[in-house]
Amino acid sequence: MALSKTEKRQKIKRRVRRNIFGTAERPRLSVYRSNKEIYAQIVDDNSGVTLASASSREAKATGTKTEQSAAVGKLVAEKAKAKGIETVIFDRNGFIYHGRIKALADGAREGGLKF
């Protein structure tokens, strides 16, 4: 029996997370995309703490979903810079690096994060 779309994403997510681990020096930038919104959070996996987070609800950006994603990337980068975080590991969470996920990553890079 074929895997559903979400089951396939969860399988990819588990495979990616085996290799990606956020530390205090280089936390993990985790992205979640729903049909309407996009969420990003910076996580220290050693202590299990979210250091910064942003969402399209919080950003109050207008325009297309891709433009909103770029605004969320810039917002999470600003919050990270305020906490002294310069570099992160990008966790696409099983989503394809295309469209809104790529826009968020590019927005975070514009905001000053390195990954």
C-alpha cells in the first residue's frame, strides 16, 4: 500500500532529523508549513528549548503566501539576532526545499542568519 502525503513527509522528516541536531552554539531552525500559515522556530535540542519563533500570523504580512514566508524568515532572523544567534542549521521538516520553504530560508538569510 502506498504512503499518504503526510506519511511520506514524516518518513523524510525522520531521515533528515537523524543527521540534524541543534546545539546552543548552532541551534536548529525548524519550519512548519500548513495550507494557510507558515511557522518557524529556533530550537536548542540539547536543552529542549525554543529560543525564538515567528509565524505568518505574527508577521502580519500581506501579499502572496510566498511573500508572507519571506517576511516570517526576516522576523525570525531579527529575533535570533536580538538573542545573539548568528548561525543555525536549517531543518525543512520533511518539506521540499521549494516555494514557501525556500522563501522563508532566503528571508532568514537576508535578515542576517547564516546556514
